[in-house]
Amino acid sequence: MPESSISFSADDLANQFLIAMPWMVDPNFAGSVIHLFEHTERGAMGLVVNRPTEVNLSTLFDKIDLKLEIAPLLDQPVHFGGPVQIERGFVLHESNPQLSYSSSFIIPGGLTMTTSKDVLEAVADGEGPHQFLMTLGYAGWGAGQLEEEITLNDWINVPLTREQMTDIIFNTPSSQRYQKAMHHLGFGPSDLSGEAGHA
């Protein structure tokens, strides 16, 4: 394929969903929906948002010496965010100028991703973001790697409004997020071709 046939600007895919194509065989990403929070010429980073683990927030908070007593949150699952730094926590949450944490990345036009413990301390105190997704690990790509994988038909990107994205991440059951994100493209998994080069 000629180099001029595909081109990405530095922020082309930031604040979009990546959906793994149905033939994705990598166990880390098969059937996954990823929220990309960064995409630059150096690479891309995102969080898988539809892979709950068997660990819940109550267990996680106990491990980091925080007391969580807010009943609706106790059984909320911690998600597998990706295979990179799986021992590290990432919190994807609503952006609120009145709430600030020591290590946050505000995604232009979208949500906020925080890695510092103070956001969890705020949650435990009942003063944190009302809507959030806790993950362990993240998904990462080196320079040009994600673009190549999209060219090879491994992923399809889904640009959504902020309202559509937050509805899928925070209001839709994990098991339905793949189908709902795909629905916004106007077709289903069975309509997709496995041949590379078809957009």
C-alpha cells in the first residue's frame, strides 16, 4: 500500500474507541473496546473498558489501606486495562474543574485519566468523581504501531460524542459495551470482512 494512502495527525484517534475486530486472536485484546486517551507521533495509550476482573473495589481498597464503605461501590469490578504495567492503577473518570488530583491527564473534549492515589482517597471519602472506571494496566503502542495494526484490519476506530462515550463506559454493562460501541458504526460484527484494506 502506498505510504500516502493512510495518514494520521498527532491527535487523530485520541478520545475515540478502538474496537478489536472479531478475528483478533491476541488474548489481551480479543473482543475488547479500548478508550484511547493519548495518540501522538510517539505512540498511543488507552484503557480496555469492557474486561472486568474478579477483583472488586472493596478488595482493591483494602490492599492499598483505604476504607471503602460506600455500598454501591463495594462490588464494582476493577477492570483489566491492558497488559502494560498491570500492577498500576488507572482511573478513567468524568472531568470536573472542581475536582483536581496530583497526577491527572485531561483528555481534550472528553474524560480525565488519573493515576494518583488521591482520587481513590476522595472516592473513599465520598468526595470523588461520581462516574469512574478503575483499571489495572493499560494498552500501549509504539510510534506507528497502532497505525500499522489499523491498516492490517486488526482494529476499527469509533469516534463518538462525549455523551455517547460516557454512556457506554459508565452506564452500559461491561458485557454489552462491545456491541453498543459497534452499533454506533451502523453495522454489527457479522458484517465485517476479514480482508485487510477494506474501510
